Amino acid sequence: MVPLAHPASLALQVVDENGAALADVAVALEPVGAPRPAMQARARTAEIVQQGKRFIPLMTAVPTGTAVHFPNRDTVRHHVYSFSPARTFELKLYIGTPAEPVVFDTPGIVVMGCNIHDQMVAYVVVSDTPWVGVSDGAGKLRIEGVPPGDYVLAYWHPRWAGTSNAPARMPLRLDQGAERRLVVGARP
Ligand SMILES: [Cu+2]
């Protein structure tokens, strides 16, 4: 019998090209040469709130199949839409929480806006792996419970919107616990 390896974790410090902490970087760990873990077994949900005529959070990273709820906590109506190929949808003018969540079942980058308020924007990065995360206000993110092995680290930030609509990718070997610094420059 092959002994089970202890799960590893990845701790990232994400910075921009000047060394400043960078929030809202979406990250996914894709296993190389290992079977992808069953995704269907994990029923996942997430929430993107509309509050103060903003989407909160700006960035969400989810595994494929995640159901995202879009509650409107404002007293004005919003009209959420996406024209992105990975998930085109429209939630027509509403207040409160729509009964049905939006299921993101295709990997890719989805940009959402509001038909009424042009300044409103949010992103969902959908990946075919359960190991995803988003850097926080200090540029930090942590992904736990990853089997040791070889991975591709895929990452994307809204500053690339319009110039690159695919995540940047770099190989990464994970042993017990890895701490890395990830520099996300102006372009991938
Ligand atoms: Cu709106």
C-alpha cells in the first residue's frame, strides 16, 4: 500500500512590480500528471453582494460547478449581466435575492456589470480544480489541504482586463508547506 502523503499548503504573498501588496488576484492550483479530483462531489456556493452600488467582493475564484448568489442589499434595483463566453447571463432589475443562483460550469474569466450603474464591475474566475483562492488586502492568500506534487499555478488580476483574458501560468512544486512571493506585473 502506498502511504498517503500529508496534505500540503501554499502561502502566497502577492505583490505588484513595485513590491506593493496586491489584492484581488485570483489563483488556482491545477495538478500536473495526477487525476483531477472529483468536482461534482463538492457542492459549492458563493455570494457576490450588491451594496452601496458596488459588487462585493470585486474578485471571486470558484471551482467549476459553483452556484453563486447575487443578493441586492441596496434600496435601488440592479440589473446584473455578463457577456463573457464562459458564462453569459442576465439578472433583470431586482431587489433582494433572486431565487436561483447562477451556476458557473465552464472554466474562464467572467466579467459582470450592472446595466443601470456603469461603474459597477465584478469578476469571477472559474477553474477546473478545487484549490482556488483570492489575495486579501495585504496581498496574502493561503490554500490548504493540497496533496504534495507538481502543479501549475494559474493567476489573473483585473489590471489585465482587456489586455489578457487568460490567466498567467507558472509551474510550482508543492511539498509540505510552501511560501512563495508572486509578482503580478502590469502584463502577464
Ligand atoms: Cu446597479
